[in-house]
Amino acid sequence: MTAISATYFATLEVSPDNVSYTPFATTPSQPIVLLPGGTSVPGTFGSQSIPIGNVYYRVRLTVTLANNCGTFNFLSVSNFICTVSYTQLPNRPPPDH
């Protein structure tokens, strides 16, 4: 087995129903060397403001082999978007002195 040169980019996809997905953010295309036995792909999407109503996400990795010999798409497992909500607490009475 030999190493294979390729390029890749990742796309963050969002969905309201875990059925139909819409591309939301995409990383720049990057070179990568695919090694026998597996290769990790680095990168993040950073902080994203997902539009209200979209409650699921997944990541699509698109890999194009050198010389355009083939393009492959890999999908992550979909997951529920974790949201943080804040509740304002009532004002505390001043302490007794």
C-alpha cells in the first residue's frame, strides 16, 4: 500500500427535521496525504450562529484524489444541536446588616 495525495474540504450541513440538509459553512480546500491504515482530518468550523429552526447537524467531507482521479463524499452521523439558554433570575433582596 502507498500513500495517496488528495485535497479535501468539509461542509457543515444543518437540518430542521434530520431528513433534508442544507449546506451552512464550508472550509477552504486543503491538501492532504492519505496514509494506509487511516488518516485524521484536522480543522474546525469555529463558532457558528445556526439559524433558528435547524436542530440537527452533520459534517460532509469531500475528498478529491490527485489528478482528479476520483471524488468521494463521507458523511458524519447526524447529531442534535446543543443550545444554551439563559434564564434571568429575580433580583435578590439586599442583605441585612
